[in-house]
Amino acid sequence: MTKKVFIYGINPVLETLAHDSERISQIYYLEKNNNPRIKNIIKEANQKDLPVSHVSKEMLEEISSTKKNQGIVAEIYQRNLFDSKTAIAYLSDINDPVVLILDDLDDPRNIGACFRTANAVKVDMVVLSKNRVSLESPIISKVSSGASELTNTAIVSNLSQFIDRLKDIGFWICGTTGDSTTDFKTIDYTQSTAIIMGSEAKGMRRLTEKKCDHVVSIPINGEVDSLNVSVSCGVILYEVVRQRQSI
């Protein structure tokens, strides 16, 4: 791991410190900071012999590229990501894995929220399209409360071909759209399953949808006609968990 990126916010830094501290190169925190949670982070970092520096508000904003950094930033080594080949090899060795595919999502806040849910329900891998979004965006780590740094992630150059490879190893592919008449609760998610969430504006791409074994929707009974993609992601993933826990 040679490339470094910045993450900011108390929860992202705390989660990385607790679960992946060897990736931390340096921690910066706001001088004259009285936040007890930040003090605990600094104390733990010192116990682990990690470099810690107190800096000015202006420098912290420059490092994090935001004023909303909660007074703490960590420079970390970027984790190793899966590509198509290594992802398939990894998933082939897991019994009935669950994969979340984000098809052309480009809003880092929605991506971060999806990562947070995926990690909470122990999804085996999150898959994104190459060149669509940069995981270096600190917003993703901040919104995900650090989950994006702790979740197996694959970046694939050809999502359609990757879906074909998933099918080759026994996956069922379930896409989501507001136009489907199939209720998401009617599908069996207890076997190897890939859930696909489409982009905020356009949904799944047509070629992606053609690869799906099922295309489902979440019934909506109120005045609004759709849910935010990260909310929909959470609803469906928790149905996956519910079914698997009832086996």
C-alpha cells in the first residue's frame, strides 16, 4: 500500500484506528480541542505509536478540503481493492455470498450511505464501475462513518462482463427499479445473490437490467413516487438479512 488518502470526521478516524490502524500514516487534530472523543482518539493513537500532530483550523480545512471535518483528519494508506478477477476468486470461496453492485452511482453521499448499510449487514463485497467515482473522496468515508474503509470493495472496468462471471459461479442477479411490478419481498435471497442499485437519476443501465434474473421494486403507498437510492438499498439489504436469519 503506497498511495495515501485523507479521511476526516470522528467516526471514520475512530473506526480505522480501531480496526485498521496499520493503515494510518498520520493523524491531524485541531489545536486547543476539548472534544473528549478526539482526546480519546489521540490517546489511543499515542498508545499505538502513531504520528499525531495538532494543527491550526486553517491547515485542517486545507488538508480535508472542508470546514466540516469535526476537528480531526487522518492520512491513511489506500487499501487494496479487488478487480474483476480477484473479486470472482474471492467470492467463489464463500458460501452463499451477498454482493452489492452500485451501477453508475456518482453522488459520494449516496455511495457512502450505501457502504454504511452494506457494512452493517455484512455484505461480502461492494462493486463499483471503474472511472465512475473516486473512492478517494473523503465524503464517502465521512458519510459511511468509516465503513467504506472497512468493506471489501471491487472496482471493475466492465460491469456487464462481471455480472456474467457472477452468474458463472452461481449468483442470482437482482436489480431494482421503480417500474417493476415485482415486490422485493417475493424474491428468495438465501442463495448467492447480487443486489444492483441504479444511479440516482436514471436507475440501472439498460444492459445491466437485461442481465438481471429478477427486477424488483419497493411498494410505495404515499404521495411521493420514489425513495432515495441509499434508503432503497437499506430496505432491500435488510430483507436479505431477514430471510437468511430465518433459515
